[in-house]
Amino acid sequence: MKYGKVKNIKTELLSDNWYTLNKVTFDYQREDGSWEEQSRECYDRGNGAAILLYNLDKKTVILTRQFRMPTYVNGNEDGFMVEVCAGILEKGNAEETIKMEVEEETGYQIDNVVKVFESYMSPGSVTEILHFFIGEYQPNMKIGTGGGAEDETENIEVIELTFREALDWMATGKIKDGKTIMLLQWAQINNLLNQKI
Ligand SMILES: Nc1nc2c(ncn2[C@@H]2O[C@H](COP(=O)(O)OP(=O)(O)O[C@H]3O[C@H](CO)[C@@H](O)[C@H](O)[C@@H]3O)[C@@H](O)[C@H]2O)c(=O)[nH]1
Ligand SMILES: [Mg+2]
């Protein structure tokens, strides 16, 4: 293997309070063939799925707004984040999970989703791979209020914006969430809303 091999992998559990934090110690083979011991903390919160919900007639997208404590403790003044709908894969595959999350968080029941790419979001410390989808919604697909799971105290606000407004929010920093920026830019590059940029 060109960029080294690993052996003697040892995993020490540091925390399993909500998700799992492990310290992984391993031998890593360098380019010159010599071995060195390294260790990395790996935070395992499972894998996830995210979706850009869009409507072609109205040229709109649906986003969510929710309080995110980790951002509050790191400079986000009110702690609120505008994000695409997303969730952690609990049971089932990414496609099933994202349809369930859409219903739970936004109140829309959508039939078709299309996977567009996947990405490790923080590969130096977080194990998670995130599956990215797009899905068209129609007003008559709204069957509930959304808001997130009661037992998870999510308190999610559902926001409908024109695609143009969403791009402006991204440009001005009102949208600062990585997965949301990635999906909005994917839509822009691929002319998803057929709009001249
Ligand atoms: N009580 C408690 N709740 C927690 C804790 N950590 C997270 N939660 C809550 O558990 C819920 C998980 O909801 P999901 O909708 O399944 O996940 P998500 O937080 O929206 O995750 C999505 O966004 C993340 C951040 O961008 C992504 O990393 C993830 O893959 C997914 O796309 C959220 O309400 C979250 O606040 C904790 O330590 N304690
Ligand atoms: Mg969520």
C-alpha cells in the first residue's frame, strides 16, 4: 500500500455516555518502511443522511432551524443553525431513514429521493459518513407539522425559502452548516432549480 499500512490496532473506550468516544492506538508504516506507534481519538456517532427538499414550480427549498449547543459554545451567538433536514441512521438504510426524518422534522411525506454523493464530514476525529440526497416536495405532501421527535426535545422550526434567498443566506453567513452548504452548492452547480445564476 503506497501510503502505509496499519497493524496492532487497540481500542480503548473513553466514553459511551450518548455516543462513543474511543482512543485507537495502532502501528503505522511510513513511506520508508519503518513502523511508528500512533493514537487517535475517534468519536463514533454513527452515520447520517441529509436531504435538500426542493420545489420546481415555486423554486423553493425547505430548511430547518434548531438550537445546536456545540455551536453555541463555539461562537454562534444564539446557537441556532439553519440546516437541511438530516438525521442519524438508526435502523434501515440511508434512503429509508431520510424519508422518515423528512416526515418527522418537516411534516412532508415524500416518495422519491435521489442520492447525489456521500462524504466523511470530519475525518480527523469523527467516524461518520454522511449520505446526501435531494428530493422534490409538493404542497399536498404535507401531512403534519414536523418539528422533530417529541422524545428528543428537538424543537425544529421548518423554513421555506426561495432558492435565491437560500443562496443569499449562504453568501452572508446566515447559513453556516457544512452539509447545507454542500447541498445548496450541488444544486447550484447542477442547475437543479433551472435558475440562471
Ligand atoms: N440528550 C442528548 N441528545 C443528544 C445528544 N447528542 C445529540 N443529541 C440529540 O439527538 C438528536 C439526533 O437527531 P437526528 O435528527 O437523528 O440527528 P441530527 O442531530 O439532526 O444529525 C444530523 O446532523 C448532524 C450535524 O450536522 C450530522 O452530523 C448527522 O449526520 C445528521 O445529519 C438531536 O436532537 C440531537 O440534539 C446528547 O449528548 N444528549
Ligand atoms: Mg435532525
